[in-house]
Amino acid sequence: MKKLMTLSIALLMLCGLFSGCSVSTESTARGVETPAQASQTENEESLDQSVQASAEGRKTISMWFWGANENQKAAFQAALIDVYNSSQNEYELVIEYRNTVDNDIPVALSASSGPDIIYTSGPSFCNVYVTEDKLVDLTPYAEQYGWKDRLLQVYYDACTVDGKLYSVPNSISVGGIFYNKALFQENNWQVPSTLAEMIDIMEEAKSMGLYGGSGGNRGWRPSNDNFSSVMINHFVSPTNLYECLSGNQPFSNPEMLAGVQMMQDWYKAGYLAGNDYTALDSQEAVQLIADKRAAFLMAPTLYIQFAANSFTDNKIDEFGFAPMPNLYAPDKDVYDLTMPCSFAVNTSSKAPDECAKILDIMLSAEFCTTMTEYWPGYWAVPLKDMSGVDDSNMAGMSIKFMEIIKEAVPQINAGNFGYHPSAFFPPVTQDEWRNVDSVWQGVMTPEEFLNAVDKAFAEELEAGLVAPLAKPAV
Amino acid sequence: MSNKAKVRLSSIASLTALVSLVVICLSPLVLVLINSFKTHQEIIANPLSTPTVIHLENYTDTWRIVGFAKAFSNSIKVTVTAIITGCFCSGSIGYVLAGRKVWTWKAITIYFMLATTVPLQLFMLPLYSAFVKLGLMGNPFALGVVIAAWNLPMPIFLMRTYFLKIPYELEEAARIDGADTWQVFTKVMLPIVSPGLITVAVIVGLFSWNEYLLSSTLLQGDANLTASVKFMSLNGMYSGDYSLVMAGAVIMILPVLIMFLLLQKHFVEGMASGAVKG
Amino acid sequence: MKSGNGRIKTLGLHMLTLPAILLSGLVVFAPAVYTFYAAFTDWNGVGKSMNWIGLENFQVLFNDKVFWQALTNNFKWTLIFITIPVVVGMLSAVLLARRSKGRNFFQTVYLIPYVLAPVTNALIWANMIFSPSGGVFGYLRRQGFSVSSPIGDMKTALYGVAFVDMWHYWGFLAIVYLAALRQTPVDQIEAAQIEGVGGWQLFWQVYMPNISPTVKMMFVFIIIYSFLTFDYVYLLTGGGPAHATEMLSTYAYSMAFNTFKFGRAAAVALVMSFFGAIAAFFYTYLSRKEVSE
């Protein structure tokens, strides 16, 4: 009786809260860039079809991927699953979306099982798998399909171990600065061409009560690499990094030390969301720009997938991206390069040829086009020749993303690029480099930090775990 | 101050303390409930405001997107398996440990005490390997058994204390009547400790329902995932929609809350007679 | 005196212990042995080769700053948990024990955070409350209060995470203590009250001796679980910022899955169990004097 009374009182109070509210039950389109032709029912229909296909007795090829929202799953369906399934009758591709994929893959490989197509957060993770014979050597397929000529050299090389290709990159992602065009207009700010100009703007933003710069690594500590990469590759010349990564000089050289110190200064000055860095996640970091609460966000273009959630409707025109100014070659646009993820083939797969076919689809201009129509920011296939990418069907953020990439590719070809840890550092070195937030917080000196990096790198260099690098021109 | 006034004052003070604790416990949940009816933009703009339009579609969308129907049915399979396994195993050994009926009781007790100190995260590799070899990947019943196994110690100690309360005369009488161990156990002891069994069932069931670490590792195939694993996917790297997350949280909370309200008497009374004497 | 009947009885009893022992042996003991063995090898968790390297993993850990940071954090966590939730739980249990009205209501409400899934709780606190963008802290910031999010600041992060875990856990303690308090014989309480003993003294002289087995048992369980603590740290901060909330469990986890140093991660796991085992043995020693049946 008493419980009933309490419950009814609670319910009454709740109704009071909501009194005067209207109720809506309409399901709005959730997610981002759904191309005009794709509708909800269409997606469900094609999903039903794939269910039917498996009922027809096709063998399955499995692939694991991050957790993805509805729209992203639709992208895979249209760009990959349907394309592959309709190209032959024997197999069908099934993608499993798991949030914990980064931990699930090593566990699965340890038991010599797991999906046919392996997802990793970068080629450096593949090195360990390669030494343990878990990944199929893709070089014959690369020759068969002509991947070496198709892909940007620097990306192809990064995925090789001992000259053999073991994984394929999924996309170019270049680092730069995100900003809000409307905010800049309101304050008469110009896109900075030198670091000094950038600092001026950030300081002015701070005096206005805004964040100087945005950032955040909540829920995904490797985000540290995104920010440190943009900074270090523009504070220190990429050739310096190249020499370090080739084993010709230690990381703890004077220029690098100065660069790391500068990163610490910038963090302390609040150019990375200050004390909120650990409390904000990637989406929220971008949201700050959309909300005009921060001047810049130094991040790679893969953050455009988050921008697509924040810069919606008429806000799209406020979205701005520019190459970050640098200290060593002020007249050049330099982009630090990374790949959001890479794919490989499991040695325990029963159909490696089919997997290669699927990878080939993922390295095509058509794939890039369709994926970017749905899901801008994550799928700019690193093709030498981007002319095959047809942006006539793209809208909003997708178009902006392709514009940025198309602008960057000639610079990459000209050698104006730098190295992002997640694509170019071996695993333990990467992990040590990730401790950069200890330097930022002031609990580690730049010397200690770089010494730890040196130590880790020396071991991995000896063990042959460092991928070959293309040399930059800056 | 008169005695009566003193008593009243301390009564008011104690009520204030208790009510403030209620507020601390409940306000995050009320926050989630309120925000589950708002749009993503509204939530970000002001998480403390009440909604102007109640967006019921947040719930229907979340239910559909996450696939809660299948996910909950998987959770139920896992949890029921865990409960049955846990009750059976802890009941049988708890009976024996009470009164130290076998010479191995000391070793067994020490073993299970130590089993509570073992961290779970690293043991996934050997377990995973075994699951693969036995072809049990994605099998919710196998997962339920594993979860029960990991949560044996506390139920065992609880069941032991419940059995301790049964006067020895009852068991003696049954044995004199010619009953063997199994009959004594099933026909005499179990019925008496059935309230305790319910408590253990609630504890094991609760843990299994909320479990995400083992579940995410040992389950493969989207159709096999439990609710807690699928709920985690809502907050993955790519979710930008807080309204889905909030609605999802409420959907996750409701079944647990309802079951708990129905069973809380057993749980509390069970803890009262069991955990107390250690 | 082992009659034929006695033998059968003993056999039957041993059989009854088998289900639990077999289950635990297969699922817990076997993997545990395997993993603990790995602590003395260089296994990377992926391949087949496991070479014995003796105590090398432990030597590396001994010189690892982050390891000591994690260990310190675990100790801090234990200290926090054997004080604050215990005090709050005990206080509310005492208040409830002296009340007759509404006891069920309070008990139920206090247990609600405990029965919710860690993923749900962590999500609520991280996104809805702590977030400086979309959460309560963000809202306060925009209203002009310069508050920093607890999990953003290195100095407060550990306490921020501990607060959420305590919020989730204290109700459970309160219920257990309350149940124990209610078992105190009424005549003892009344006798003391007649003699004019009240409040604090009543608690210490009458209640405490009766509930001390429970208090001791929960004390030990808190210590054991404190060294194992993983969920809330992992879900809220992942060990950051800059290892400020790194725990032995999260450190082991990232060692195993990020840098493929499974052997070393197993060594960390051994350390975790070691401290838990000390607490467990200590408890067994303390309770050997207790009433045994």
C-alpha cells in the first residue's frame, strides 16, 4: 500500500514536470549525410536481401569493425556489401560492428581464429601479427590488382613489413586546423599563415572567455596522438622525424626537445581545452568549434565525421579547415599524414582470394565516392589519382571533405607531409609517445619523455618492426 | 532543551540526512529520464531543462537501432543459465561446507577465498582460446556458465551461512529414517534454505545481467550480443546523438528496476540472514 | 567410527562438492594458472612462443614509474573505500535501524545505483554530469561558474572516479550493515537504554560487538575488490589524465592489448592478487576465533 502511494506520488510529480508538453512520436532521420536516393526502407530492403542471400546458402566472409551508427552501416551496405555480394554467387560479406574490436582482434588472433578480414587501428599493430604469422602476405594480390601503382607511395610503404605488403590503408587523413567561419567573421579574424598569428587569435579568444583551442581524449586515449601529431609536425620539420624514424638520430635531439617543450607551453596556455582535455571526447571537442566556443581545433580530417554531427543544416557553411602554419617552411602547406585504420587478411581465413577481392573494392574510387556520400571524413581512399572520385552526388560535409583532400594530395605528392604516430611509429614507441599528456600536464619533462621514446624505438628498430618511410621534402 | 524537543530535533536531523542521500542517489537517474525525451541539441544546450516537446520517438528509435528485443532475449538466456548454474553449484557445496562435513573443507574454503582475488581482464585469453576450440563462441548458455563460475565465491559463503542455521537434529532425523546424502540434501535442506537460494539467484542474476567484459569477448555475431554489450555500442566513437544514449540508458535501467522492486524483499532479508554472520 | 553407512555418506558429501569445484577449476583455476605462468615469460599474447624469463617482468615493473603510480592509486582507492562508504553506509544504517517508518523505501532507493550496470552509470556520469560540453558541469560553466570537470583535472580525477564508484556502492554496504544491526538482540539495547546509555556509546557498546563479524567481512571484501577495481576507471577515464587514475588493472589491460606485453601484464595481475590474498588470509586469521559451528 505504502509502495503504491509512493509510486503514484512520484508519477504525479513527473506529470507535473511535463505538463504543458506536447508529445512527438515522429522518427526523424538520425545520422548524417544520407544521399537523396537512400531511404530508410531501402536500407531495410537491402538488409532483408542479404538475409535472404545467406538463406540461399552462400558462404560467409566475416569482417569486424568499430561500433557504427545506422547511417554508417548503410554506407557499408551500399558501398561494399552490395557491391561484393552482387559480383559473385558463392560468398557473402557479413560485417560485425563491435565497440571493443581493438581488444577482440588480438584475443581472436591469439586463438588463431577471428574474422576473415582483420581491422586494426593502424599498420603498426599489424607488425606483431605478422611476426606471429597471423596475416596473409598480400604482395601477390597487390601485384595482381595493381595496388602499388594505385595508392600513394607513402601509404603503401607504411603498410609493408620487410618489403611485403600485409595490410591496406583505408583512407588518407591529414592534420590541420578546424575553425568556425562565422566566429572568425564576427571577430575579423583571418586564417593564420604563421604560428604567431595563430597564437594571437587564440589569446584573443581566451580574453573573450572562449577556449583558446579545443581538444579532448575522453574514452580514447590514442586521441593524444592526433593532437600531438599536428603540433609536432608543424613545430619540428618532418625531415627531423624522418631521420629519427630511420634510426639515424635519436628522438631526443635539440629541435625535437624544443618542439615537445613548445607543445607543453601550448597545452598550458589552454590551446587544447586546458583542464577539460580529459573530460571532453572527440565529438564534444568538435562541438566546441560548432558552438563558437573555441578558436581552433588542431586535428586530422578524420574528425570531419564528428563535424558532420555538429555542423548540421545551415551551420555547414560555418565549417572551416585550413592547413596549420609551420615554423620551418612558412610558405608551404604541410599536412601530417595518418590512416584511420587498416585492413588485413587472417591466415586462418578459408577464402583469402575473396578477401583480397573485397579489399580491392575498398581501394577503388567508387568505394570512396559512395562511402563519402554517407560518411564524410573517414574514407578518402589514398589514391594517387583522385579524379575518379565523383562528387556530383555529395552534399554538405562530404563535398567539403573531398575538397580538402583534393587540395592536400598534390602537397603530399610534392613531399610536404609529416608523420602521425599511429601510422608510422612501431607499437611500443607509439605507446611511449602517447604519454605526451604527462609532459603536457607537467609531470614529465621533455627529456624524460623523449628518452623513453628513444629506448622503446631502439628495441623495435632492432627487432625489425619499423616500416619503411618515404622521405619528405620539408 | 526539553527531552522531547531533543528527540524531535534529532529525528528531523536524521530524516534530513536520509533524504539528502535519496536525492544524491536518484538525481542522476531523474536527469537521465528527463533528458531522454529531449533532442540532442536540447540536451547539449541545457541538460537541466525540462523538455518542451516529449520526443517519444527517442525510445522507439533507440529500441530499433540497438535491437533491444534480440539483445534482451540474449541477456535473459545468459542470465537464467548463470542463475541456475550458480544456485546449483553454490547450494551443493555450501551444504557440505557448513559444519565442515568433509576433511577437505579447509582447502576448499581457502581456494574460494583466493578465487575472489583473481582479476578477470587477463583471463579472457585462455578462456577465449578454449571457447574457440570447443566451438562455443557466441553461445549464450556457455557464457552463462562462465559468468556463474566467476561469481561462485560469494554465493558459496552465503549458502554456507544459511545452511549453518539449520539445526542438526533435522538432518539427523532424516538420516535415521534411512535417507542418503542426496535425499537429505534435496528433500530436507534445500526447501529450508530456499529463501537463501533466492537471494543468491538475485545476486548472480544481477551480476550476469550487467556484465560486459566477458560478454563482449566471448560473444560473436551481432545476433548473439547481450543488452549491456549493445548498449555500450551506443556510446562508441561515432555516436553524436545523446538523445539515443539517454533513452537507451532508461531502457537498460527499467527491467533491472522492476525486477529489483519485485524481489527486493528477498534480497534484503537474504542479506540480513546470510551476509551478517559471515 | 566409519560404518558402511558413514562411508556412503562421506562419498555423497564429496560428490556434492564436485559441481562447484569442477566448474571453478575449469573456468577460473586453469586459466589462472596459465596466466600466472605467463607472468614469468615473454609471451606477447598473440603467438605461440612463451620463453621463460624468470623475474625479468617484475624487475621491469619495479623500475616503472607508471607501475608505482598505479600501485599508489590502488592504495589510495582502498583507503578511500574503507573509510567514506563505510562511514556513510554505517551512519545511514544506524539511522534507519532506529526508524520504523519508511525503512523499506530508503533501502530500496539506496540500492538502486548498485543494481544498475556499470556501463549505464559511467555513461550517465561522464556524459550527463561531468562533461564540460553537454553535461551539468558544462552548463554551470556557461552560467559563469568557473568549475573544472572532476575527471579533467589531474589532481581531482582519481577522486572524481572514486566518487562515482562510491555513489554506486555505498547503498550495498548500508543494507548489509542495516541487516546486521537489526540482528542485535533487542534486550541488550533496552538494557543499555535503561541505564541511560545513548547515542555514540550505545553504538559502540551494544551494536558494534554484535555486528563486528559483518564489519570485518565487508572490510576485507572492500580491500580485495579495491585492488581489482577496473570498471569505473576504465569506462570513465581509461587511466588518464596522464596516468593520474591508472590502476593496476587498467595498466595490465593496456599492457596486454596495446603493446602486446602479455607476460608483463600477467605479472601485474599477480601483484593484484597478491595484495588481495594478504587481505583474505588476514580475514581468515581474524575470524578463526569466531563462533564456529
